Amino acid sequence: MKLYDYELSGNCYKARLLLNFLNIPCERVSVDFYPGKEHKSTRFLEEVNPLGQIPVLEDNGFLLRDAQAILTYIASRFDIEQKWYPDDARLRGEVQIWLGVAGDITRTASAARLHDALGYPFDVDVCRAEARGVFRMLDDHLASRQMLGSQWLVGSHATIADIACFPYVALSTEGGIPLDEFPAIRQWLWAFRSQKGFIGMAGIMPIEIPC
């Protein structure tokens, strides 16, 4: 299995996270996203992803694009205990809702980060304002969940819903979106980073748990 990957991409990081949580070996194929724009090259468009996006997962000749689809595939195929993508119709429906929200977070908070870090020509004020709106909804949901004794978006265990939403929320300050006004989000980020098997990326460090 191969993951077409860029170290600084939050969407690629989602796949790396789940693979590590499940202890699944996977070859990482580095893509020169910036400044090389390899994902837009003729070879990549013809052989890997005609949409020119990463990540892409290759499994025995099967090519799968889109970070959320990759999370669903990995969990469905390799998570024997079905913790990350529960085998329950209601819980799966709720997970799907948050996979959609993850797309909104990418469209807003990630876009603001790309603007600030790489100079992408987005309307950053609009991106930040819309991201804050998504974050308020996320914070309200997490606050309600925390009052009921659960720290995760769905169910009693972290799921691919949490993985999908986590990276670009955790990296939001790199796009000029502080999290001071979202206490439930900050508690959720701490809990997520405290999990066994968690790995970080640039801008997101694991929490040191005393032995």
C-alpha cells in the first residue's frame, strides 16, 4: 500500500494518523506539493489523480483520492474492532455528518493557512470569518458532548470523524484564527493529542504523558 503524501498537508496527515493508530504499514511516496507543484504535473494527473490533489492511497492497484474517503476505506478494511468507523447505522450516519464538516474546515481554515503560509490568492478575511462560524458550531457540539461525559464527536471512542476534523482546527493559528474563544475545542484537541499512537506533524506536537 502506498500513500502519495506531503509532510505539511493536513489532509495527508489524516491518513498517516489513522494508519499509525491501526499500526498498518504503508509506503509514503513524497509529492513535491510546494514549490514544485508535482501534483499538477502531467504524469501525476495521468497516472495518479486527474484532479491534481493529494492525498491518494494506492492499494494493490486501486487508487483512492479524497482524505475523508481514504479514512473510511482504511477503517473499513483494517479496523477489526470497528472503533474508528463503528458498525452501527446511527453512529455511521453521525460520522458522515462530521466528515462533511471536515470539508468545510478544509475550505475555510486550511485556505486561510495556505494564504498566510504559501501566498495562495484566497480572500482570507472571508475564509477566517467562515472558519470561525464552523468552529462555533463545533465548539457548541463538543461542549454538549463534554457535559454528557464524552470528549469525542461521535460515540465513546475517537472515530474517523475526529481525525477528519482535527488537523486544520489544530493548525488554525497558522491561518490567523486563534482558538481562545473555543474552550471545548481546546479541550478536545488536548484529548486527541493525548491518545496512544498519536503522531504529530509540523505545527502539531504530541503531548508528553508521564510514565
